[in-house]
Amino acid sequence: MKRAASLLLLPLLLAACGTQPSPSSGPQTVLSSTQGANYRATFEAKVQADLQALGLAENLSAQATAPKAYLNVLKLSDSSARAYFKTTFPSTTTCTLNWGDGSVAGVTTPTPAGVSIQTADHSYSASGTYSITLTCGASVQTMSFSAVVPVAANVTFEDYGQGDGNPPLVDRGNINGLTNIWTGVPGPLNYQNLTFTGTLFMVKGSYYSVPNHIALMLCSGGQFSLTNGATFAVKSINGASYLGQPGVLTAYDASNNVIGTTTFNNDTEGTQAPYETHLLNWQGVAKVKMSGSAMCVGIDDMSITPVLPKL
């Protein structure tokens, strides 16, 4: 009887839903944009122009011998930087590169003959503005770098319909003998900077979800991605299958290559049993798509990076 009621329920739920349609020799300013195919080449050409102006463009056997130091910083990503530096200070002078977060690296000095510029990369583990400092004796060159480090964000559906541009959930009451069924709107659905497309509906504390929780039912062929089109990482998904059939979620990269899959076999229909948490650690995800023999997969919450701020 439960299976028959369930099969009759889905069309009613879906029918109840509507459709929503030039630097100096002093401190430099870090180049902060990482956009454009010529970004790095343009930056490195600028570095060479700086060295030329300082008389540091040649290798040590040909350039001025007066002690000098140069520093510039390229933004590789929101949380990582590349330092470009050169020094003519003698080897008896201790030179260091301080990344501003407690990490200090020794610098080969003077810069080896035949090397136009030295580089070093660094990744930050916490967001903040850091002073990157090249110190050679009394010479100090400093630049500022602002790091933004993505952290895991627990994306739940508990605030669905509360100031996010989506209509509030409506209690549909008793449908086919099943009480406390709540439905919302089908895709496309925008929520917490995610866009869900395909056949989907929302349930709250119902026959298909965790008690007192709002869950999203993502049905066959449905998918989600970041609304701005950027790639992201999926740390975990808390979900359940539907009608006793396995539900598969597959992650794809920007080239539509499969990154990974996870299968939910835990049918919570009618039991309100806890959903399963699948630890995934998918990286470089462009979209996650639902497939498998199940009609839908229930998603209670997800842990995703970068942070998805609430609207």
C-alpha cells in the first residue's frame, strides 16, 4: 500500500508546484586579477621592466654590483601567491622572505648568475591581509596580499522560502493518506548561490524526510551547480534514496568529465530514518547530476566549498 500511495503521490506533488522561470623600486601593489589568458605573461613582462629600470635585468656577471633587492607578488588564486624577487646583496648578507603568516623562507643571495628572477609560491590557510616582506640586511621590500580561503559551508534547506526570493512552503495537508507533505516550486530553483534544475520539490518533516527537517527531492535528470558558473568542491552530502531504488549522484568537471559518483540505497520512505552522510571530497566540480533507477534522491544538507553566503 505504501508503494502504491507513493507512486500516486509524486505526480500530485509535482502538479501542485509552479515553474519559476608602473612600479618603483619601493613596495609594489600586488596584481590581484587572475582573469585573462595573458594575465601571467603581462605580469612577468612588468617584472622585467622593473628590473631593467633598477639595473637588475642582466645576470650578476653583467649587472651593477651595488646591493639592491626587488620584490613583486603575483596572485595565483584567492588563497595563493607567487613572489618574484632578485638581490645583489653578497652571500654574507642574510636574506629572508617572510609571507606574513609565520612562514619564513631563506633566499639564495646573491641571485645566482644566469637567473633572471627567483620565484617562490605560498598558499595561505586562513583568510586575511598579509605583509610579504623581502629582507636583505637593512633593505626591506614589502607588499600586501589579501587571501580569501574557502571553508566548508553547511548548505541546509532550513531557511528555504525565508527572504531568499522563493515562496514559502505550503502545508498540503493529507495527500493519499500521507500527512504533513510540503511542496515548493520545481526547477530552476536558486538557493544559497546554488541553482537546481530539472524535476524537484521540497518536503518538510514528511513521509520522505528527516523529522522536522526540510529536504530537497532531486529527481531523475535533475542537477545543481553554482549560480555564477564557477567550479566548487563537495565535501559531503547527506541524502536518501526513494521507493527502494538506488539513487546516484554524479559530479562532473567543466569539460563534462566524471569526477566521482555516490549511490544512496537507504530508503527512508515512511520510516523517517536518518539520512546517510557520504564523505566525497570532490574537487573542481562544475555540476552534480542525479541518475539511477530511483525516481528521486532526497538531499537534507551538503558541505560545499567555497562558502555559499545566504541571500
